[in-house]
Amino acid sequence: MKWRCTVAALLLIVVTAIPILAQRGAARPQVTPPDGPVWQVLRKNCSGCHGIDDNAFHALDRAGWQSLLEAKHKDRKVVLTGNDQELLLDWLVSKFGPASRPFP
């Protein structure tokens, strides 16, 4: 009888701990890719090295995004110019601008 209580207590602990442990597994944000031209810019210039979910860790204005992109890519051969740069910056500010809440 005593072992049944011990087994029941252990089972209760495990069942209670599973949802808590599952929440800890969410270490990355889930970002829905944009459609159209912005997605083409991301595929061509960004997603070969990192996912778009990396952007969710920031909440920056346009100048902040421009500065971050330049700093992160200064030693790489990724150079965005013209319309591609404008499209990407517009999307970043609309999705991860100062009014957004960055992923912890």
C-alpha cells in the first residue's frame, strides 16, 4: 500500500512538471515569413545564413535596424542596396519596430 502512494506521488510530480518543461523548450520565436518581394529579398540575402526569427529579438526604429544590419554584416559579403534595402527595412520596422515587443 505504501509503494502505491509513492508511485502516485511520483506520477503527480511528473504530470505536473511536463507543461512547465515544455514551456522552457520555446527558446526561439516563431516568425511568419512575409509574402512577395520582401520574402524574395530575405531568401536571396538573409536566410542562407540565419533564420528570420533572429529579428524578433529586437524592437528598433529604421536607423537602429540599418545600424544593426551594417554591424552584423560588415565582415560578410552581404550588401543590400536600393530597392532591396528599402523593402527589407520597411518590413523590419513594420514587424519589429519600436512599438513591438522583442522576444526575451
